[in-house]
Amino acid sequence: MQITRVLTAAMLGLAVACTSVQDPAPQAPVTRTATQAVSATGFPEGFETGTKTAYTLGSVTLGSGSWTLDDALIGNTTADHKTGAQSARVRNVGKLTMNFNTTAGAGVVTVQHAVYSTDASSTWELWASTNSGSTYTKVGSTITTSSATLQTASFTVNLAGTVRLQIRKISGGTNRINFDNITIEQYGGGGTPPPTGTGKKFLFDGSHGELAGNADWVLDVDGGLAVSTPTPAQSGITSTTPETYWTGAISAWGVALAKQGHTVAQLPAGGRITYGDATNAQDLSNYAVFVVDEPNVVFTAAEKTAILRYVQNGGGLFMISDHIISDRNNDGWDSPAIWNDLMTNNTVQANPFGFSINSDNVVEDSNNALVSSTNPIMNGSQGLVSQLSFHNGATMTLNPTANSTVQGLIWRVGVTQGNSSAMAASSTFGTGRVVIIGDSSPADDGTGSPGNTVYDGWNENVSHARLHLNASLWLAKL
């Protein structure tokens, strides 16, 4: 964030000596009204509980319920490709079969798969039953597994009522497949997937201290508050409307999306982050992308579940962090700690996105960018991205073992384009997508609320607007 440019090295050193928010003490989650989960109860199934060490036919109790494993076992060796400690391993024409029903139907189902060790490729299918396993019907196409890293297969099941699933290896032979992280989206009895269509809906968070201190990371401020609907009305935006149409420091971002026919809204202070809660007009299921720019209030346990389920079931999450010791409201939490807490301290999945935020403070103009003619974030419809400027931001460490889809986009100057010192990154989780940028400065358009000192990072170089807009459209699956 650029407001910290005036800090001298001595002042920063004093802050480090006197205050530490690198590893804040855990805070008790705030009790919220329970919301209806969109994933089927007990899912995703990651095979982390239960033990079955032989291929012989048998049942095992997993986190989601009892499964029968036929010519299959629970693998935990270094040759088993997995997220976490365990995954299922199937050989010959083995099967993984649920011995229980989901009671809210099955919408989109995703399954991660990889060849075991260095085995050759195999094929498999997903089958579904609506009569408690008496008969099964094949869903979707036959899948070929050929990669030694986990890939995600997605199936549109769309069956209401009671449903159980079966995974069948059909290619026979001794080549084995690892299966992990099975997700089932409720159908006809829970939340809904993000909206589809050309014009997408974007929700910008204003409920987690984005206006704390000198921060101004919202679209619009009216009467000192981030309101749900920015004013004047979005309908008045034309191709020539300036970003000063709204008064938040990231209004340029919102106005640019509106000019392309998308709808933007804010979650105000006091707003609820839920997923699948029909009583909340701003439930995440109503939006294609959720943007959270430098949160300064830790997410509650319920909010973390809602955010992760939203992404897992197809939503887009745009995460923006800032540097270490950027606690604007002096509550013991800064944005790197808040984001890391979301990813490590939740009931859905540890390290779901495959990256963590480092405890650093970087000031740097970097052109160490991923060069790709096909990457839609770095070379998308809004133009080529070749640079990113940090004015006190944090870098990320990537962990492809936790999530094989994680991709660095821009790195610090002189750093090998690998897993260290990434300034921006992307990944997928379930059927959703995630982008992270480690500094709030590039989104800052320099015209925030009266009394706040902000700087124009949006127009600092052409890559900043391109990066944010390309990433927004990718997250919205456009």
C-alpha cells in the first residue's frame, strides 16, 4: 500500500521491534447464524480419515460416510499422488462406491485424479444411482488419466433427491489410478452455482475493515460508509465516464467493469458473508466473483466456510494482500495473517489454493512476468501484462504439492520463475478460480474518500489495469 512510502527504514525497524503481527494469537470466531452449505454433507471427500491397506473388497468409514473399495485401497506412500496425507488407489477394474445417499441431490461433481507413481494411463467413469445403489447410470464421458499430478474432472450430474456415486476404473490391467478430493454440489436443495451469462456480477467486500485507518479499498463511500449500491447509479456509466463517478479508491476498477456490461456491488460494513443462505440478498451464490482488497478484520469460521465452498462450487475469488505489519485497525491482524488464516484454519481443506503469503515488505518494480500467449490473465482481452509495481507489498510462496494448479504470474526481479517470491499468482479449487496480488497499491486509483491519502497505482503503468481486469474476467469464466 502506497501510504507507507513515507516510512523510513528506521521507523520500520522500530515497528518490527515493537510490534509483531506475523503470527497473531488465534481469536475466537464470532458466532453467526448458521447457513445452509452448498456442498453435500461431508464433502469434499479427501480420504484423510479411514484406513484400508489391502486391495481386497471391503468397506471403510471416511469423513463423508461409508464407502466400499473393490480392488482399491487408501494409499499414503510417496508414490500416491494426493492432497494431504492420503488418497484412494484403484487397480484392475476396481470401484469406489458410496454406501450412503446424499439427500439434497447432486449437481456438479468434481474428482481429482492422477496415475499412481509412474504407471501408464488408465480410463475411468462416474456412475450415479437414485435408488440407493440398486441400479447405476453413467454420467458424462469416460475420463483418461495420464498425468502424474492431480487433475480435476468435472461432471454435471443434476439429479435431485437421494443420490449416491460410484467411480469405476474400466481399462483393466495393473496400471493404477489415485483419486482424491471428490466434491458434490447440492442440486435442488441448497445454494446455487454462480450466475451465468455474458454480463457477470461482481461483489466487492467492504465488511472487513477495508476503510480502516487510511485504507480506502472500496468502490464508493457515501456518508463515510461503504454502501451496498454505489451512487450515482451504475446505469449512468457510459464509455466516457471517469472513475471519479464513484469516490472509493478502487472505483476505477468498478467503473471499468461496468463499462463492459458487468454489474458491481459492495458488501457493506455489517454485511454477511454467506453461501447458500436465501435470507441474505448479498449471498455469494448471487455473484460470479468476490473481490476482497486488503481485509483488516479476520474472517469468522462461518465466513471462511462460505468463501471456500463458494470457490469450490464454481465462484471466483480475487484476493489482495498487503505487506507485513499493515494492521490498519490495530486489532492484531494484518491482511497477510488474515488470508493465511483463511487457508490454514478452516473446516473445508487445508491450503486449498496452493500458496501462502510471506511475512515480507517489498518495494519493487518488476518485469519478471510470465510470458505466455495463451494465459488469459497475462495475455487476455484487456492486453498484455508485463510489469507489476509494489509499494510495500508481500510475496507468495507456491506449493504445487498442495494444489497442482497453482501458477505464478509475476515474480520479484532476478528471481527464478518458480515457487518462491511470487508477486501475483492464480489457481483453481474445485470448479472455482482464485487470483492473488500481494499489494493493494496497483488497484489504487488515487481518488479515494475525502481526508484519505491515496496514490494512483492503477495508472502507474498500463499493466496494472490490464492485470486486474484480465484476472477479473478469468475469474468470471469469460
